[in-house]
Amino acid sequence: MVERDCPPALSGALPSAGATRRRLISVAATLLVLPVLPRLAQAATILAVRTWPADEYTRVTLELDSELKAEQFTLENPHRLVVDIEGLTISAALNDLVSKVRPDDPYIQSLRVAQNRPNVVRLVFDLKQPVAPQVFTLKPVADYQYRLVLDLYPKIAQDPLIAILNKQSGPDVDDPLARILEDIQRNPVTRADPPEPPRVKGQQPAAPLPSTPKPPPATASRGKQRMLTIALDPGHGGEDPGAIGSSGLREKDVVLRIARRLKALIDSQPYMRAYLTRDDDYFVPLHVRVQKARRVRADLFISIHADAWIKPSANGSSVFALSQRGATSTQARWMADKENAADLIGGVNLGSHDRQVAKVLLDLSTTAQINDSLKVGSAFLDEIKKINRLHKNSVEQAGFAVLKAPDIPSVLVETAFISNPQEEALLRSSSHQDKLAQAMMTGIQRYFTANPPLARLGDVS
Ligand SMILES: [Zn+2]
């Protein structure tokens, strides 16, 4: 630490005449603002506490009536995370947080809460594994007041490729991903690598690490059928419930159920496997969903939603693709704005480098990707119209952030309006969830039959 950067109280210097003068000025200033002081001194009130445990990371949220500062540090032997929150006193709500730690939480063993100093509450998390914490605050948005968010990420980041290991391709199936996975297993150090950076046509991918043997080119061999990977993206999750129907059905829950059903159908195909961008009730930022799909080299990205409209009479299914030049309708633009707000509601740490990654993705959308996405979308509409009314007969386009993978055909399916009581009832029924999954499965097969995957952009060696 540089001495001149230290405030006088920390530098150890004796009070000078200047310091005394400053103190007098400061006392005068205090007297001037005195009427406000009692309010400032009052501790913030905790409005709610929530925990969102998941394999990827565990989030702890404290919702408050004002913005508070927090500092954190980690300790070893045993592993602990300590968070000091300024402006808080012990309350029943804080004690409630202790009981919200679930026994199956992958990161938190237990939690202790104590008044560390008169105005500072200390949370001590006893950990099951070392974490890389992110602590940040969010301003009021939607139904939420100020949120203090503690995200506990694993110290060694999990690679989405590992999650896809459950379905191995057979000996006569060409699967470049399987070779990459074998390579990762041989060289575990590469597991902690960040997702590969966005790559556009004509641009060479970054060279592999010197210690990593170069994987064979990712093209399909002649005579072999290529293994196809479909990324399924259940919208919302965790802090972001998505739209909520009048009987209480939450979009985040129903889209996860539909996605899991579709995953089972895809995994039962000999040359296909599905990957879920989230398989639990936690929030995944929009650009992370895109990054995950690119990391598993998805051939197709399907974001699944069930949204709301101002009027409860609105009904029917819609399919959206990305647009580079404005939205195709007012409603499409409204939908895109609403879906893109998920990051604000779900809560993203904008102080991290992720913001830059999100911006890069934003600038890389391609015409080829959009053309392929429109074909996928048409195939979907043809199938979905057999089981539900269509809100519009053609694929609509708008600037959905989650559809911006430059090299993966990407569609967003609004399965129905959860704000319409009849459609909410349909969405709730498992038989209709099955029908939706089956319709999308047939749509996927139709698309790949008409557009063989070997011609996929970005798969050329
Ligand atoms: Zn949605």
C-alpha cells in the first residue's frame, strides 16, 4: 500500500493543524445534516431471503429496502466464506436464512450469522468445497427492491462438455465432440479453460494450448452419420420466474418440464443428444446460455418460453428468430425487450468481464444463421399448429439476446400464452407438455432431413 493513499486515520500520522481544521469543518457539516442522521443510522430492513442451490453455482439473495455495502473473504482449513454486511442488525429474517440452506446444496454445508460490530452483520458460510465468490448489489427492478447477491461459484469452473458425457456415440458414428471430450479427460487442465471465444466464418479458431494435442478436424467422415447436438434452453429460472399465470403457474417451471421431455425424446434418437443450458431452478444469464451452446458445439439452439401479454385473451404459439434490422412486428419487439430484461430480473454481475463477452456476441450475428433459423422456425410452426392455434403463421424476428450465437441456428419458441387461462391449463397438463415436445422433435427431424447437418456453417476444417 502506498502511504499517501492512506486516509489520516490509517497512516498513523499525528493530527496536524490541517487535520484539526478539517475535523472542525466536518463537525460543522454534521450539525448541518443532523435532522437526517437518525434515519441514516437506522438499520436497513430485510424484506426477503432466498437461496438458489445448483451444481453450477449457488446464489444467496438478501432483498432489502436500501442498498448496503458488503465485503467478503475466504478462509481455508476448513473452507469458509465470510461476508460482512454494513448497515444491518440481526433480525428474524436473517435467522430465517440459516434455515434456507438445503442439505443437498453443493457448496454450503451450514451458515452462521452474528452481529460482528454494532452496525455490521457477519455471515459465515461453512463450505463443502472451495468457492470463487461474487458479491454484488442490484437496484430495484420489477417486483424486487434492492438485492444483495452472493454467488458461490466452484473454484474450478465446470465445463458444459462434461455434462454431455452421458450419451456416448457408437463406434460407427462420427462424433468430433467425443474426441474433444477424450482429450479433456486426458488433459484435465483444459477443463478450467474459459469457453472458446466467438468465431465467425473465415476466422481461424484460437490455437490450442501447447500441452494439448491438436484434436482431429471436426468434419464428418464419408459414410458415417454425424452425431447431432441440440442445445435446449429453458427460459428464466431462479430469481427470474418469467411470466406467471392467473392460477399461479410459473413460466420458469413449465418450460423446464417441457425441455426435459424434449431432451428425453432427442436422447432416444440414435444420432442425437440434447444438452440443457439449465436443468434446475437457478438463473443463467442470457449470454452464458449462448456460450454454453457454443462450448458443446450445438447444431441447433432452442429457447423455450411461455409468455404473457397485456390482454388475457391473447393466445396461440409463436416462433421467433433473430433480426439484424428491427423487429417484424410491435409484438415481436415487445417480446424481445421482455425476454432481454431477464438479465436485469435474474441478476447479472455487471462488474464482471461477462459484459464484454455479451457485447462481442451482440456484434457477431450472421445472415446465414438467421436464414437457417427461419427454416427451423417454419418446420416448428408446421408441427405446432397441429396441436395448438398459432398466434402468427410465420416466424417472427426481433433482437433476442439469447439467439445471438453467430454459428448456431437459434429459435425461441413461445409455446403458449401463460397469461391466457385456457392456455395456462394446457401448459400445466403433462399430456400437452408431451405434445409440445413431440411437435418440436418432429420439427427438428424435418429441419435436419431438409438441411443435412454436414453443410453446417463453422464445421469446415
Ligand atoms: Zn419468457
